[in-house]
Amino acid sequence: MNRHLFATIACVALIALAASCTSVSSRGASFGPVAVLGVYGQDVMELEGKLADAISCEIEGIMFISGRTAGKPVVVAWTGVGKVNAAMVATLLIEHFKPAKVVFTGIAGAVDPNLEPGDIVIAGRTAHHDMGSYWSEGIEPGGVKSRLTGDTNPTFFAADPDLLVAAEQATHKTTFDSIAHRNGRRPPRIVVGTVVTGDTFVASKKKCAELADKFDADAVDMEGAAVAQVCYQRSVAGLVIRSIADKADESAVVDKQKFYALAARNSAKLVAAILESLGP
């Protein structure tokens, strides 16, 4: 049989199996695979390589890799940069694979000055820092109405409590790459905090001060809250994990290039440990 045809048949069968294992609506589903999304392929490459019985499935031009890790069904994909890309891929994922849980991983800039490249922020909550109303005094944060329910979304999307506990426990079982610091090498610092999201790359101390003041933010990215909002509106358990690649200041572009690989590896290691700690 032609390899491409075989892969297509396997993909269709996989989606059909996912659909048969859940109700017509994924809202409130408590079973299904665990999904892991990254921004770039490098964010999820290590996890993809560990999947047993991996099957590639292309949907609307987006490649999803399904398999098993630690005995559990897992679906992996990467979104690309920005909130629209992240929301699109998250929606395709939820529609076709009906995941019980979604973990979103990747890099971010530090808003908290105590965070350094390589450190990790487990998002206890996420928010859009560019959503709300702009007045002469600055932005007034606020959520928009859900198209599904008509209810107004919260400004902050809380992490799923079970995933949050699993992540905190996994930090104690994970060996991370050490970070070259001015006082020598050290393991990454891991905190539970607030990640804020906007469709701009932040490289400004002034903007960081605003994000800290308005949102009590610890880190800033360009995708996390979009995935969190899709999960919230579809009642799917979600968690955002961001590894610091820069300090979101005027040296951010250079620092991101320098520390991206380290930050991505540490974030991926934590995600792998979370998957191993989750129940069947």
C-alpha cells in the first residue's frame, strides 16, 4: 500500500477513534488524550521523539503527531507565533482529538526582574495584556463575551488545578539543565505566577513596568492566553508553562537567540515529567 495513503487512512481512523471516545461536544469532557502544544517545532521536538507508535496526521495544513508516552495517549503539535495562530491550532486540536487536557509550552520574556533566562513560570493564571479598553490613563483590562455562551470571559484564565498540582510535583522529579549565572551555574528557578499575552514582542523596561502594575505579571508571551481562552470556552483543562529566554528589555532580541535552546529544553523536560505523573 502507498505510504501516503496508509498514513491518510491511519489519520482518519485516529480521528474517528477520538470522536467515538467522547460525546458530540467536548465541553466538560474528562477523558481523551493529553495534548501538548508548543510555539515552535523545537518546543515539542523532544517529546515527539519519545512517542511510541507515533502517527502523523495533517489537518487543514497543520501536522499533529499522536502516540503514547508513559502508557498514555498524547497528541503533539506546534502553533506558530501569535494569538490567532495559537487559537486556530488549539481549536483544530480540540475539535478533532477531543483532548482531556492541554499543556502549552514554550518561551517567554521575564517581567519579574528576579527571573533569569532558563527559569520557568508555571502559569497559575494567564491574561491578554492587549485586551480591554484604552483610555488616556492607559489600558483598562477586561474580557470579551464568549461566542459559545454569551457570558463575559474573565480577565484572568485560571490554570486547571489538577494540572497545576501535577506540574508543581513534577518540578521535584525533573533534572533541568543548569544556567550560567554571574555567580556560577545554578539550576533554574521555578515559580507559579502570572503570564500575560499580547501580539507584540516586548523588549521594553517601560512596558514591563506597565505589565507588572496592571496585571502583576511575571512573564510575557505572544500565545499563552489565547490557548487558555480556547480551553476555557470549551471546558478543557489547560495549563501554560513558559521558560524564560530573555528579560523583555532592550536586550531581549539578543538574549532570546542566546538562551532559546536552553529555555525550550527545560520547559520540555518539565512537560515530559508532568505527562509521566498524570494518571492513565
